[in-house]
Amino acid sequence: MLSSLLAGQSAVAGDRVFVRGSEEGRGVLRERNGECFVITPEHVVDSSARIRVIDEKRHEVSARFEASYAPDLTVLRLAAGPVSCSFLWDKGRGLSARLAKATVAVVLAQGATGATERFYMRVVSHSDRTVTIRPQSGDDRLRQGLSGSMVEIAGRPAGMLMQVDAETGEGLVFRQDYVTSVMAPFFAVKAGKKVARAEGFHVEQKRFSALVTKGTAIRAGPSVLARSIRQLRVGVVVNVTGRVTGRNWYRIDGGAEEGGFVPSDAVQPL
């Protein structure tokens, strides 16, 4: 059993947690330099001043923002307490091959009481970043408050549930290999080193349409030094989903493409 776990580098059941911030959600624990952090969708905690995390043993501790990563992922630092995590993290290797054969996915939602709800879903589509899942029956319809739940395929973590369609009960999942890639700058930091300042930022939730008034690049982070994703032409309408606290940058939804950040003076709210 131990050898199979090590071979797969698989996250274990105890690494799932319940998160209460600006709304209820879930998260997954991941270790860095002997310390546990929580990965959860940013919209779950948003700008909440009080964040609580509860593990499967009903241990409850407070948490605070550590870093945010587009699109909609946040790292939380846990206060000192009894919550612990394993040293195993499934990086999603071989996930594409599993998805090519997969028909069933299981959503594992950690509850505040320590119990785990399971929702059995059908895999209906997938891309290099996301997986779309649909309930197998009416009893398995997903609901609001499950964002951040671990999703398994063939007994291994396949991603994190990010969005739920309240009408259909369908879910949008960020693939495990994609989450690993997005979080790589944070979890690659060795003991004694600090994460680059540019990685630590907070996004206040805002939602409105805006007109691009000057040519600009969508960037992976709120900085002109961040990776350029693609150029935006003047006259294009974009959907703003947040504003970076203390910086003149907006986060925008990329729709079917990768989203990111643009300078606030490059767009005009409609």
C-alpha cells in the first residue's frame, strides 16, 4: 500500500478540509518546508477578514491570505494548531491518459463535521486546464458551497472543483496538473527563502463589463514584468472579475481562453 502511494505521489484523505470565509467552500492541504498551507478557490474566501479551516478530525484553526494566483486560486497560511498534512502531493502526472479513458469522476467534499460527501459524476469534456462533470443522477447534483472540493478519477486526485451550475448541477474542475503548475512558484520555495513580492497580492471581488480603451496585454500577474498571455485590441469588451488591492490592475475573465490581469487605465467600465 505504501509503495503504491509513493509511486503515485497521491494526496490522502486527510488533506481535504472545510473552509469558511466570505462563503462556505472546501480546500486541499499542501505541505511546504514542513508547514501546511491550504489551496482553495479565491472566491470562497474573497476579502473575508475571518477565515476558518476545519479538518476531518474536526480540528478548527484560523487562516489568512498568503498569495493569490490567477485564475481564482488562493493559498492560505494556517495559524498554529493541530491541523496537519501529509508530505504527498499528486502532481497530476498521467492525468491526460486517465481522462482519455475516464467516464466517472467522484467529488469528495469535506464537511464541517469531519464527514465526507461523495458525488458521482460523468466526465463530459476536458481541455488542457479544465474538466467538465455532470451528475449521474439527481442525487448527485452539485450545489453551491462545494467549490474547492477534491475530484478523483480512477482513485487518484484529478483536480479541484471551481464552479457549480446551480441549474444543471454540473461542475467545472481545474485539472490537478494545471493547479500544480499554477502553484509551482509558491511550493517550489526552499526553506529560508521568501516568495517573490510580486506573487503576494489580494484581489477584491468586482464584476462589471469594461471597454478596452488602449492596446494592452493580458498578463499572468498584476505587473508589467509578468508573463504576457495575449494582446487586447482597442474596442474589445472584457469582463472584469476583480481589482488588485493597492495596485491599479483589474483581473479579467478570459472566457474560453486564459484570463489574467490588465492595467486599470487601459479599460473603461461600461
